[in-house]
Amino acid sequence: MSTFQVTDGVYGIDIGMFDAGVASVYLFDDEEPTLVDAGTAASAETIMDGLADCGVEPAALEHLVLSHIHVDHSGAASALVDAAPNLDVYIHESTAPHLVDPEGLIESSRRAMGDHFASMGEQGAVPEANVVGVGDDGTTVDIGANSLELLYAPGHSPDHFAVWNPERELLFAAECLGIYLARADRWLPPATLPNFDVEMIADAIDRLRALDPERIVFPHFGEWPGEPAAAFERAERELHRFDDRILELHDASESRAETKRAVAAELVDAAPPYSERVESFYASLITDGFLKHHGIE
């Protein structure tokens, strides 16, 4: 288990998904301690140990903000509610029912992730009384000296929120900008099944760039080490580069399996230093996401 400090009162917790440095959740330690994202169901104990390591007992959590319903972001929500029974859990209203009854989410995730799903774990149900559905207009969660603004930014998924902490000028970009695997210096676009949309992602990049953040943090993974402007530029460039190249690779092979192998070797190319599972997982999701966006089933 690994925790890291982003700035005063903001901590990341590495959930250990596949490898170190792949997925994290964030603690905002204020008068009303708040966690942004809930990792996988399998990471619940790691998250709770991380909270304690940062000085906040899980039972003291008051708010849980979920950027979207995907199981690597919402999976431990039920376990966290078990630890903090009065926890308010914020999620887009369109997918809030999947927190209360996750059976359909579990099955769709199993189909999308294949053999990788087993390591995620099956999430439990969140009591409906704990769920706060948020509409497209977003909302602001006041947590003490700071506030967290949920900004609707679909594209990676239809229910997707970024989170803006204006007092610190800190942007939790969720998967609007994509994935940054620092040890390999690889930037991956946020493509996945079933509803990835290139044009919506491009729009989200532009809208979040207008915030002019001082800091950017990612669930995949950590704090962006360079100038914020460079993150937006790279996200935009890689989104369109992957889009063009994946179609070229598929046209050349006319094989989804061969396209995934080529995407892993040429575009993801993160193993080593990351584990082979990381490379395989993202190559599969990204290939499927872009191809489906272009109507290739």
C-alpha cells in the first residue's frame, strides 16, 4: 500500500490495480473528509488502510464523490458505506441505480474486461439512502475551507464528472484527459466500451483547459509532473493520434486480435517497466473503444 501527498490536505492512495502506479483515489482532508473515487471492490481494504495512513479513519468519511460508474472507480463504494454508514455518495443520476443494484454493471464489466475482471472483485450494493444523484448541471460539495465542484464532462462514459477544487486551483481530471503511466512516459487516451466518444472527449479537454488549473491529478495515475498546459496539449494530440493509427492497424490486418497485439506493442508499449497485465488490459480496452466509436463491431 502506498500513499502520497499532492499538496496540503490532499493525498493520493495507490489501490494497487495490476501494478503500482496504475490507479489511485484521492482524499481531501478537510472539516468533512471526502474521498474522490472508490477504486475496485478488491481494493477496499487497501483504501481504508490508506485513509488511516493519511490520518483519517474510514468511519470519519463524510462524502464520497464518484467520477463515474466504471468498476475501477466505484467498486469499493459499498465497503466504504459499511465503514461510514452516513456517507453521502455522489454519482451521476443516470447511473445511480447501478450503485443500488450493481448486477447489470458487474455483468457488463465482466464482458468488457474478460479475464481481467476477476482481479477487480464484485462490488456490493450501496443503500439508496446514501446515494446522491447529480444531474448534468453538476453540483458543489462544501467540505469545509474547500469545495469540490462536479463538472459534467462525458466522453469516456456518459455519466462522467471531473472535479474542480477552486481554492487550490486543483483539477481532478478523472478520465477526461486520459491516462498517464509515468514510469513508461506513456499517455493513453480514455477509450473504453461501450460509449467512448472522441468528439465529446475533445470538447471536455477544451472546457477543462479553460479552468487554467495550477495542478492536475489523475486516477490513472498521480499528479501531472509538468506544466498543466502541456497536459492538455498532449491529451489532445494523443487522442487523435491513437484514433488515426488504430484504424490504420485494423484496416491492415482486418483482425481485432491482431490489432490489439499491434496496439500493445506500438502504442501502449508500457511493459516493462509496468507488468504485462497493464499493457494487455489497456491495449484491449483502447482498441475496442476506438473501433466501436467508428462502428466496427
